[in-house]
Amino acid sequence: MSLSSTSSLAACVWIPLFSLRCEESRHEGLAAYPTALLAPDTTRKLWQVSSLARHAGVKPGMTVSQAIGLCPTLRLIEPDPVHYDDCFARVLAALNEISPVIESGELGLAYVGTDGLEGIFGTPEKIVEAIRRTVGRSDGRTVRLGFGRGKFVAWVAASRSKPDEAIIVPLGGEKAFLASQPISVLPLDSDTHRRLRQLGIRTLGALAAIPEEAITAQFGAMGRRLWRLAAGCIAEPVEGRVAPEPIVAALTFFTPVGERDLLVHALDQLIGRALKHPRRIGWRVHAVRLRADIEGGGSWLTAHLLKDPTADGERIAAPLKTRLEQSPPTGAVERLILEFTAFAPGTSELQLFARDAQAAARAGQQRALQSAAREIRMRVKRACLYHVIEVQPWSRLPERRYALIDYEP
């Protein structure tokens, strides 16, 4: 139900402390105070902390009592993950105006595939500037940008750039750029980071100077990958996907519900309803998301990627019920929404009944193609999409055998 495309050249768009930025955007004047977001899974600890709060000694992971002791004027904010998710979706939609190859990471982090954009925007500097204007129009938050070959180089460039600035790594200059960067930019766990520092390795250049075999012997397959990233030998492409339209089932309660048993019962009803949707027939559910609107404002959100795609309601419900048990919504729930967001093909027998799903996917792809064609015509001021047809199959000359006609999706 989805197609994918890749791009070797990447632009990284990073908005640090994205969730806190969302709160500052909708609460005027909040940025002038030391603030902290409470953790979504527990209200006893801090999740994201503003720079003013950090200056007072407040750090993420602290308990509320510790933070208030260090900064009595600290403003605590209840998390609203659904709002943050919607804000990030708008950022991704804005980036999709620049390139059809978009890959999202954590909240506030996205990669834009830029292969072929030179013909539309020009140099990498102009591509980055177009991305900045587009994200700024939809979002208005502080954005850091990096450009280079592969996602890792682009991410390191973005992480080292200053707010509202961009670092562009020229092709062929990846190794020289990475050599001076600290090892903290690698995807390391705390134990590996500690071991590398004990060995006196503090930069990517120092890591790349050690023979690959020695790092592999010490750290295994993970060490091999880290060495290749540090040496600039890996250029992971941006993988964009045409995501299917999610299947959504929602339930609004007449009176807000706080009892966990009632929420679990409502979840079972929503899963049963979503599984009966015509577009789900013939497909197994691969990713599921459950969100709740809480009385008095705020929200609750949990998303899970199922290890084994399934169409069994109990297996779909299991991780959601575990989350409801361990980290339930912090208040009474006014509305519960279930979404199936990714799918995997079913058995060959089930695929015989998947025509509705495939037709819906094709219709979505057709709409996207029509939109892209309109954008191309607006940018280049002429029709430049053609369809190759065979007119004289017996001819040995390609220019006689085939012809080009204008293509209208």
C-alpha cells in the first residue's frame, strides 16, 4: 500500500526541543520564562527543558521536586503529544512542497532528498534557502539545516550549525568535514561512548585513523558501522515513502471516562470497527496509533510498530493495553481515536479481496501525480512531461520506432 523512492543527496532539517517550541508558539510570552515539559509517560519527571531553565541547573530527567528546588520560578507544562504530532505533520507537508522524497525521524527531525532539485532551484545553497523559506512559512520556529551526501553527513552538519544557519558539505569533502567532529554525533549508547573515550578516541577523525579490523574486533558489527560512518564510507540515502491514507476509528464519550476498564473496552470496539473497514480487507496491520483527548485540554498518544503484522484484534490490542496499564492518560478521556497507519500484504488468498485497498492506494498516487505535474508546469512555464509510445515497431531507427506525446496524469 506504499511506494518508496530514494535520494543520495540529503538536506537535514532539525528543530531542537520541538515539543517545547510548539508550546512556546501557542502560549505568547512563555519563551521569556524558564519552562519545562513534563514527561508523557510520567508527570513526576521532566522531559524537555528550556535554555533559561538549564542555566538555573534544571536538566531533563529530574524529578519535579528537584527542579523546583533549583528554580522556584520554573513553569511546568503538561505534555500534549497529539498537538506536537500535528505540528510535525504540517512541517513534513511543507517540506513535501520542495521534494517528494521526505523521511521523518524523531519529532523535529526530517531529511529531504535533493537528487534532481538542481534543475528546479539551482545550487545547494539555493535548495537550502528554499527549504528554509518553506519551513519558516509553515512553522516559524528556529530551524537548523545541513546538506551533504547521505543522511549522516547531513545530520552532523545540521547539528553543528547555528540557529537559522546552514552548513553545506561539498561532495568529496565528507571525510575532511567529519574528521574534526566529536564522537557524540554518532548513534552511540552510553556504554560505547564511555569505552571510546577511555581509549582516547574523542573525534571521528581519531576513530577513522584506527584500522577497521581493530574496531570491529573490539565492538563487533556495530563497531564496523560506526567506523564506516566516521570515515565517510557510508552514505545512507533518504528513503521517502508514499504512505497510505490511515484507517481511523474514533469514539466520543458522552461524559469523560477515567476508568481503565472502560477505556480498554472502548479500544476493543474501535479495533473491531477498524478491521472491518473495506480498505483493510486483504492487508495486515503493521503500525497502529492510539490517541486520546483529555478533559480540560491536553492529550495522550502512543504508537507501535508491530513486529509481526497481523489482522488479529487481540494481537493489535496487546501493546496498546500494556501502555494503558503502565502509563494511562493523566486525566479523564473525552475522545479516543485509533489509527492503522501502515500495512503489510496478507496471504495470497486474502489478497484476492484487497481490490478496494489497492484501488484507494492507486487513487491516492494518481492525485499526487496530478499535483506534481501541475507544480512542474507552474515552475517551468511549459509542459515537460511526455509519454513514450511505439508507432513503427518494425523500424530499426529509435526515432521512428517511438514517439513522444504530452502526458497528462
